[in-house]
Amino acid sequence: MGTPAASDPPPHPRGVDPRWRRLGSAVLLAGVLAVAVAPLLPAWRTVYPDGTQLKSGAQVGWVAVPVALVAAAVATVSLTRTGPARRPWREASLGLLIANALTCGGLTGAVWIAQAHDAYAREAGMLSTDPGAGTWLALLGCLLIPLAGTLPTAPRPDTR
């Protein structure tokens, strides 16, 4: 029961499972790519009877890029550290993940409510308004980046 299976890779000499580091790097890369592509897509969509108005994704970029850069720096340090030196960086990544989820989600919701209740837009015949693909992709990227820094260094031991 305590012996490793023949297919298990040998333990890493520094106690870090390279599979977890590769997974963290892949999640970090996916988040950075999502934030990089987000300004190329429409940020906001408003539907009128005579057509749909799309707002440029560059409006999302000026908010998402600085947030993503800070989170990427912390996540990168978290992924490169080992042992006790990693814990504060992992906790910082977790704090950024929670802060990003609350602030980015809250700001998007506040803008959505403000846009939906805009009297001038309603007067012009606005039927609906919602975040576009660029906004959703920027939000996803800003959550994936700090998530990469919070991943554990090794899988939990089998407790059976």
C-alpha cells in the first residue's frame, strides 16, 4: 500500500511535482492570452430597434492589462519558488484571485446596471445591453492568471 506504482514518476528531488508546475504555467499562459485577445473583441453590446452598437474592446484593455500584469508577476514568482518561500506568494495569488473576482465582477455588474438604466439610451429606443466577448474574455483572463499562482505544489497524498 505504501509502495509507489511502477507507472508513477520518481519524486522530484526538491519536493515539487513538475506536472503541477506545468499545469500552473499552462493556466498562466491561457490567462495572459485571454487578456491579450480581449481588446480585439467588442467590449459592450447595445441593441436598438434599427441595429446593434458595439463598443471597442480597447476600453476593457486599459483596466484589464494592469490588473493582469500585477497578477502575472505574483503568479510567476509563486510558480518559480519552492518550499516555505512559496507560501507567501501563493497566498498573495489567492488574495489577488479573490480581489479580482469581487472587483472585476462588481464593476462589470455596476456598469451593466448603469447602462441598462440610462435614460438617454432608453429614450433612443435601446432594447438591451450586455457585456461583449471582450469583457468576458478579460474577466476570465484576470481570474485564470492568479489561479495559476494558487495551485498546490504537489497532489495531496492518498488518504485511503
